[in-house]
Amino acid sequence: MIQELIDNVRAWGIAKGITGPDGRGTLLAQLSKTQEELTETRDAAVRFDLEQIGSSWLLQDGIGDCTVTLILAAEMAGLRFEDCLAAAYAEIKGRTGKMKGGQFVKDAP
């Protein structure tokens, strides 16, 4: 299912002229869009923390929008999103650390 969704996002990016051979999007512009979506997602998370109900769809939408922008950014950089995710997981899978202030803080190397 996830692979089909990623492929659908890629096709959408091509159809909208963002990526692909006729794509006019730029990597920096796409990453700016990612930052915009991340800010909206953070705002949704604040609202979710305050309300605990009724705003989870905003959070879901924001996380999804961030993912879409990252899939397209990877395409623009000549990378595959799946490979980026696999590389990130390979880096963190054995990482040690502890929770501090609601956030995982990795141990110093």
C-alpha cells in the first residue's frame, strides 16, 4: 500500500509539472514548501496537545503533506524516497540515548 501511494505522489508531481522531464520545480523551492508544511503540522500538533480531540485530522493532513513534499524533493535530487528512508533507518536503528523533555536525545559518539 505505501509503495502505491509513493508512486501515486510521483505521478501527481509529474502531472502537475513539479517533477519529471517537463517539471519546473526546484529543490530549494520544494524544501521551502516542506518547511511551510512542517510549520502547519507543528501548529496542528500544538492544537492537538491543547484539545486532544477534534484536531487529529489536521495533524494527519500535515504529516501527509510533509511526506508528499519530501517524496518530490527526493525526486528532484535524483534520489528515491525509499532509499532515503532506508538510509535514515540504517543510521538510527542501533542508536542509544534517552528521553529528555519529551524528545529522544542520542548518546554522544
